[in-house]
Amino acid sequence: MTNKQIYFAFGLIVYIITLFVNLLLVITIILDKTLCEPMYLFICSLFLNGICGASAFYPKILSDLLSDSSIISYIPCQTQTYVIFFYTLCEITCLTVMAYDRYVAICKPLEYLTIMTYKKVGKLLAFSWLFSLLQTAIMTVMTASLPLCGNDIDKLYCSVVDIVILSCTDVTIIDVYGNILTLSLVAQITFIITSYIYIIRTSLKSKTGRVKFMQTCIPHLITLTNFTVGLFFDLSHSRYIKSQSQQALHNILGMEFLVLPPLLNPIIYGINLTQMRRQFVKLYVNKFNALRQG
């Protein structure tokens, strides 16, 4: 086997596992009424977004590994660009909504059911997806018809930054909008950090609070750190580092926020959240054992 074939086999396995574990936990949350709580519905949204991000990345790179050249036409490149762009924005928004949910659950436990009604949960879920979709639509309108002066993209996938860099026209308005989006992301991350400062303070006051924090908040912090670090490296390399000697490192870091969060999120939440783990075992493992014995 050639190196490309080995990479293809490994990538295909990772992609299948990513889709399988995310879909399995989404189905578990949907089918089990005991998991129809705000926290699990937000986690379900995160899993669905992970499927979106993985499906924007893997098919193209897997096809490249089977071919002799890594070529993509303009329309598929744009499609991949905007799906990944949406995935990135939606991931941060989902994590922000989840931080708000954990803040209310731990800092205002007696008011939780009054504040986090199903109507409000529905609005928050709609906001996390529609707000990201609106941001993506605006960027699409701004960049879809840009004339390009080149066709060489250094990354393993198409991105908005690369399209803007290759453009032949003035992109000042796009840069301004990009800065607005950056401020929005920073504001959301600041909100998450601030929420967790209050959560940690409240959790330290009681043993129950500490246990609740460890079970429900640690997975969220791991997910946030994993995603934001990968995104930071990707954006910093795209904008400021152009050394060809570091291209391999850039490619690896550029894939991190597309590969690891969709793969690790369901594993992290599935292992740490006791109720989800129990219902997963009840729905699938016990039924499988019963079928095997029968």
C-alpha cells in the first residue's frame, strides 16, 4: 500500500466513526424522553453541527487521496468554504448557549425550570443556528462573485481567508465585516469565560455544586478549549505565517478544529454525563446483549 492509500483508509475510518458516534448519540437523545432536558438538547445541537463540519471536510480530502492531483472546481470550493464557515460560527454560538444554560443551572438552580422553559430552549436553539446562517449568508453575498487572480490554495480545504487573499479587487468592506465577526466571536468567548467564573465561584460553595460542575461543565470547557485553540492556530497561520517550511505544520493545525471536535465531543460528553451514558447502555448495549442471547 502507498502512503496515500494508508492515509485514505485512516481518514475514512475516522470519518465513519465521527458520523457514527454523533448520529448514535443524537438518536439516543431524541428517542429517550429522560434526555429531553435543555442541556441534552443543546448537546444534540452541538453533535449535529459536528456532523456538518466533518461532512464539509472529509469527502474532499478523501477524494484527493485517491487521485493524483488535488484540484477542486470553483463552485465546490465555495460550497466547502461556506459550510465550514457556518460550522465554525455555529460551534461557538452553541457553546455560548450551553454556557448560559450551565450558568442558570448552577448559579440559579431554584429558578432553572422557570427560566429554561422549552419555549426559551427552542428560541436559543433557533438563534444558534439562524444567527450563524445569517452571518454566513452575508459573507457569501460579499465573496461569492469576487474576481480571483490566482488558483493556488495552500490549505487542505477551501476557506474564506484564502478566497479573499486570491481576490483581485478591493476587499476593505469584507475586512471590516471580518473584524466585526471576530469581535462577535471574542464577545461570545468572553461571555463563556465570565459565566464560568461565576459557575466556579458558586460550585466551590458546596460538594453538590462541585460534583455537578465536574460532570456537566468540564466536558464543555474541554470542548471550548479544543475548538478555540485549533481555530486560533488556523487563523493565525492563514493571516500571518506564509513560510513554506511550516506548511506541513500549518496543514495539521488547520485540520484540528475540523477533525477533533466532531470526533471527541460525543466521546467526552458520552463518558462524563452519567445519565447519557446510562441511557446509551440501556438503549443499545442491553438490547444487543439480549439479541445475542436470544
